[in-house]
Amino acid sequence: MAWSGYHVEKDELRSEIWSLLKQEKAAIRDPFGHIPNFVGAENAAQKLAELPIWREAKTIKCNPDSPQIPVRLQALKDGKRLYMAVPKLTNTRCFVELTAEILGENNVALEEGAIARQALKFGQLVSFAEMQPIDLVMVGCVAVTRNGGRTGKGAGFADLELAMLKSFGLIQSNTPIVTTTHPLQIVADSRLPMQAHDWSLNWIVTPFEVIETNSNYPRPTGLNWDSIRPEQYQKIPILRKLKEQFRE
């Protein structure tokens, strides 16, 4: 059981969802402690690819987790530029840029390049200054609500990534934020409390349904230095650098 130690209700909800997915055999592997890889992830990615927000997007930011491999593969097949965060943001150049052209230059198949460890190996590490504006954001979730609430594994990396990208003008107040999940990961709105630094979802796509959340949660305007925990500064080098940069 994984506990973040910072929000008891969310910790309990994550544990409940992981248990339910395992019990119902809806997870590809043991889901505990992970963004769960779910049965039907490929179908959810196909449904996402049919949406206008996907077709119009040229540059996509996607999480590195296993259930979104089909999303990353679809982006590469569709000729889109893909940005994937370095796991745990351990590098000051904390995003990897990946395109079909980059993989082709390395003689790497798209199916292989869509796997996170291969993307890290063959993609190009980029700084914020080297990145293009992002048209669509894909995030991994453990639990979601139909009004746009979401929670990941509890470490807060997705929220930090989006806050940094917003601070650099790479995502805007209207940039769509999407996830693909199993239906069992959808919970009642009241079950998932959202905080000021949390980024909500505009779309939820399951293997069977497309949900436009029409979320009215206020979107963070950038990094909230007061909400960043001391250990995050210790573990994430770019945060220390950015704090110095933005507070000069």
C-alpha cells in the first residue's frame, strides 16, 4: 500500500481503486503504487484519437506511465511532437522530446519508442526554453471524477510539471488536459477533494465512453512556492533552479 502522507482521503481512495482493479481483474499487472495499466487501454487511446482536440494538436505532453503507451504510440503514428517528463524530474532538462523522425534517425520502431525507457534512451532531452507550445496535455490518474477531479500516485509530479510548463508559457489557461482510464477508476465527485495546486481534467476517455468534464475548478496560474514541500526541493533539482530564477 502506497501512502503519500499528505492527504488521508486521497490515500484511502487510491488504495481502494487499486484493490478494486485487482479484484475485478481490470489491471494488466499489480496496480498498487502505480498509475494502473488497465484492460482496454488501446481502445481508450483510439477513442481519444477520434476527438477534435487530438486531431488539431501538433504537440502533446504525455506522462511516462504504461497505460499511456498506446497514447504515445498514436501520437508518434500521427506525426505529432511528443514531450514526456523525465521520471521524478531528476534532470534539469526534465522533458524528453520524441518524434517519428527522431526515432527513425536511430532506426527505432515507433512501437519501441513509445515505451518510456526507450523514449528516454533515444529521445532528446530539452529545457523549457527549447520546447514548443503544447496543444494537449495527457496525465496519468489513479482516480477521477466526472467533474474533472483527479489524483495520481500522490507524489505530486503531474501538478508540478504542469505548473512549470504554465510558468514558462508552454501551456495556457485553455489547453485541454486529458486522461485515459478504466471505468472503475471513476468515482463520485464528493470522493475526491481538490486543492488549490491541483490541475483538473477537461476530458476523461475510457474504452467505452468519452466524458467532457466541463470542469469549473480554477486552474493554477503557475508554481505555488508555498505548496512545494522541502523534500521536493531536495529531490527535484529544477525546482531549486527555478525558485532562484523566478525570485530574482
